[in-house]
Amino acid sequence: MAKLPPKDYIQAIDFPKTVTLEPIGQVRSPYTERHGTPRQSQLQAAPADYQPVAATIELFPERVPAIALKDLDGFDYIWVIAWLHLNHHWNPTVTPPRGPKVKRGTLATRAPHRPNPIGLSAIRLLTIEDNILHVEGIDLLDRTPVLDIKPYVPYCDAFPQARSGYVGQAEQVGAHEADVFGPDGHPLS
């Protein structure tokens, strides 16, 4: 049998100048404004009585049939890739809420204001009913467009020994700010 020559896929199509995405669903959460919404889906310094908020992700059946969720219920966590639709501008540097008040490169932070306002959250999956995912520990506002969902797989998604730059340095000196805020915008303690 003759060996086929390698295919040169990357030369076959021009690099895209634009990318078009369509939401596959939306978040339904109790958070309707930025103040009071956790900064991350998993909190570093949660108050002792903190209970992660329950929410749902409603997938649009015309975009994602329920069969596409087959076998997802066997995972404890999912990655939710979202479009942070309220963010229309960004700066190349920002001051993160933790650690010294130093401007950092935006791409070295998890700031929601980005060149493309894409959010990534690891969220606990509780149950699935048809096209509705019941979750907890969400850090997304109500009606946030969902672009995709992927299962969280610990062996390839978690690197506990990985360096985390200035974030790890701030943790070492105990410099962190509250992750949870009340309706008045002040940290809960």
C-alpha cells in the first residue's frame, strides 16, 4: 500500500480576520449587577457560613439538542465559556483586586474587560433536566450568554504545583481581598 503524502491543512484556508460566535444558552443566576457577584467561581477566602449560590444554565434547544448533554451528568464540574456582554471596552493594563495596587498586563489577569470579553468558569454541576443544567458556585451575571460547555477533567485541567506569578506571591504574604460582596458592594466577612 502506498503511503499518502502529509496534508497541509494550515495552508488550505486563510487566517480568519473575524470570528462569529452564537450563544448556545444563557446563565440564569441571582446576580444582576457586578457588586455582590463573586470574582471567581471558587473562592479562596470564603466566610465560614458561605453557601455557593445555586443557578441554572439554560441551553437553547434549537442550538443544542438535549442529546448533546448525554454523559455530562457523570462530571462534578464543568467549564462554562461565556461572553461577558456588558464589557465593551478594555485597557492593556489593570489593577487586580489582590496584592499590591500595581498595574498588570490585562492578559496576566482575570479581569472581565478584555480584547474579546470571554469568561471561563469552573462550576459545580448538580443535575441536568432536559436542556437545563443546575449548578452552584457561579460567578456570572444573570442572562450572560453561554458560548460553550466542556467537562472539567482533573488529570488535565488541574495543575496544583503550577506557578501563578504575582498571584502566588500575593498569597504567600497573605495579601488578598474578600471574594464575596454584599449588595452594598462592601466585602462580606
